Amino acid sequence: MNKALARLRWKTDRELCTLAERQLEQTLRLAEDGRHEEAARSYDAVRRILVVTNLSEADRVRLSHQLIAVRTMIEQPARAVA
């Protein structure tokens, strides 16, 4: 029974990691399009997912770096289009 639960937890964590990656990609697109409020909400959703996910250290570091990059884009003032 414990093995089954451990496998289920591992699979759930992998799926949550994939979900977080996809959400980060969407967040980046929103920020690039200047939709900063939506991007900020999407960013917060990713952070909430990562809090409950048991990631490997490599995944956590990689996603943390992506979060920082996306957050920087969200915080940049909108650029005027020439």
C-alpha cells in the first residue's frame, strides 16, 4: 500500500511540475503581450503549485530561475511600440 501511495505521489508531483512549466510559458506570453495583470495572476498560480509539489532539487532550481525571469518581465514597465 505504501509503495502504491509513493508511486501515486511521484506521478502527481511530475504532473504538477509539467503543469507549472506550461503555466510559466503562458505567463511569459502574457507578459510579452503586455498583459501584466493576467501575467501576475498566472505567476501567482505557478508559485502556489510549486509550494505543494515535491520536486527534485534540479527541477526546483530550474523553475525558480524561470520564475525570476518571468517576474522580471512582469515588473518591467510597458514599452511603447514604435
